[in-house]
Amino acid sequence: MLDIKFIRQNKKEVEQSLKNKGAKIDLDRLLEIDEKRRLKIKEVDELRAGHNRASEEIASLGDEEKENRIAEVKGTKQKLVDMEFELSVLEEEFNSLMYQVPNVPLAGVPIGKDEHDNIVLREVGEKQRFDFEPRDYIELGEKLDLIDTARAAKISGSRFGYLKREAPLLEFALIQFAFNTLTSEANLRSIADSISAGYPAKPFIPVVPPVMIRPDVFRKMARLSDADKNERYYLPQDDLYLVGSAEHTMGSLHMEETLDEKELPLRYVGFSTCFRREAGSYGKDTRGILRVHQFDKIEMESFTVGDVSVEEQNFFVGIQEHLMTELGIPYRVVAISTGDMGGPDARQIDIEAWLPGQNMYRETHTADLMTDYQARRLNTKVKRKSGTVEFAHMNDATVFAIGRTIIAILENYQQVDGSVRVPEVLQPYMFGIKEIKR
């Protein structure tokens, strides 16, 4: 959520931001309701103060005067109740409109309508040259009995899959590789220094977060708008939603808390199963495990002060690039345009892995800088060394979307006979398996 003072003082900038993000919000109505709300707050406060003074005076009055004064106070009390109700109506509309206003993109973010306006920042890694026609991961996965979507469809419906045999071992190898990297200051030091000399290489705290979240918290995370609801799985009997990413319950971890600046950056790395309806993707990637309703993911989340939040996002992207380089998978880094990024994002950077079996890049990682947008809704603050208190800045990013990373491994490490080599960096976690074959 933006600061209403910022909106008042920078109306033209916010209007341009709404246009760039393709958001349709009546900003004039928001400012009108804000003005009425502020006037009503003043009226309620003045009436409440007068009522309290009158109540205190009653005790010192005589019987007859006291009765008259009590009658006056009762009338004031009812008027106060009516005005508080009017204020609550204004507050409800104000909050509803405020929650719809997206974050303002940072300078340098590409202006555009959709993914066609994203900008490739760099391509990294040499694409494998095969002396045979490379297969896609579905053919490889079925041939090696690693992926079974046919039986999953009978059990759970479309867009589900079983990972079998070495595939689960690859999943747990990726998890161990990621956690070993992110929980070690020594492993993070060179990545942090590549951002800026001496940038904190503070390790991540490992987390297995809840995969269910209350609706009010989901809304505070800015991940349950009317449009988002089509993507979410809701459990009405419990009034809970299934998360679409570990960041949904890691980002809300410090809701209604004030952090001490000396504890920052406060970083978490979490593993969870994620759930998405894929409601807007009918007909897209219906086969295989690229776009499914249930998948596992490792996610990063951090809390910083505003001065370094851009550097923190760059650090997150540095971690993603380090992991992809270690895996030996070619990739490209993409700056996401205003029309393609999420509402809470001030800047979004994606990484797309090269998939030779499909002869294209596919998105495997996202890094989202939220500035203080989510923290303002969550009321997550930081007490600065100076003694001032301000809202925290938050970053989240993919470490590994497990299914998509397995896809990239299968396609990039395939061999002419249909077998697949295990990336060297994962071999220590694979119980001696260096090659997957049948």
C-alpha cells in the first residue's frame, strides 16, 4: 500500500504509474474520500474529547444539575455513535480503494503493456550443441519413467504429475544444494562483494512455512485481489487459502512487529509446496509439469531498510545467477515491464532458462522488490539506529522452482541414447548416481 500523503503530494506521478501498470482506479474518488475521512476523524475526535470532559464534570455537580448534564451527555453519546458509524463507512471505502492502488515502479523499469515489452539484460552460458535432435523433457521424462502425468490425471485430474525414481532425488539434491549455499556466509561472500564491496553476506535462516494463510493476511500481502482469487485455492470450511508461494507466509512472518535495524538484513530461505489454479492459462502447457496446480519451490525473503533495498534485490539476482551457473544451465536475465509485473512490485527481474528440447527460453526465476508497499499493509516496521521508526522494505525471489529446474536439467543434460547426466554440483547429493538411464 502506498502512503496516502505520497498520493496527495504526487498525484500526477501516481496517475502515470496507474497508466503504466494498466490499473484502473478512480484516484479522484480516493482523494475525495480521504478528504471526507480526515474531516470526519477531526469531528469525531473533537466530539469524543467534549464527551469525555463532560463525563468528568458530572461527578462534581449537584443532583439537579447533574441530571440535566447526564441527559446532554446521553445525546452527545448517541451523536458520537452515529458519527463513528459514518467514519467506519468512509474508512471501509478508503481502505478498499487504497488496497487497489499498485506500487509505483522505480526509475529505469521498462514502460510497456505486456511481456513483449520486457527487456533482456544479458544472456549467460554457452548453449549445448547436440549432434542429435534434442528431445523435450516430456519425452525424456516418460522414457526414463521420471514423470507420470497419465496416472496423476486419473487420480487428481489434469495439470498434476508424479515425480518418480531419480526425479525426487534430483528434487532433494536441489533443495540441499540451495540450502547449503544460502545458509553459508562463506558461500555468499563472493556474491555479496559482486554487488558492492563489503555488502552483507549474512546467511539466510531456513524455514518450512505454513502452506495455508488467512484471507486478511493474504490481502495484506497484496496477493488476494479480485483478479488473484481466480488463481487461489480456497478452503471455505476453514476460511483459509492455500499459498501460491512460500513468500506468502514468509513475507507476513513479522506482521505487526517492529524490527531493530541492527538485526537487518533479515533473510529467510523457505521450502514449500505451492498451489495455483492456472486459471488464465487454458490450453497452455497442458502436458507435462511446466504449468501445474501443485509444485514445490524454494523461495527467498528479506527485510531491509529502504536505503539498500535495490542492492538487496541485486544480491538476490546474484544468488539466482550463481546457482544457475553452478548447475551449468544457460539463462538470460530479463527486466520486466510495468504492464507485465505484479501490482506490489516496484521492480521485477526474471531469469529464463534455455531449454534446447523446446528451442526457447522459459521463465524459472523471479525477483520482486516491493519497497515498503507490503510492509505498510502488514505494519512491519524498523527502528532505525537514529531512533526513528519507518516501514521495512521487502524483497522476495525464487531460489528454485523445482519442477521447472528439473525440466531444464533433463533438456540440457540429455544424451543421444535418451539418458541424462546429473549436473556435477548435484552429484554429492545423489547417492552416487551420475547418470539417469534405463
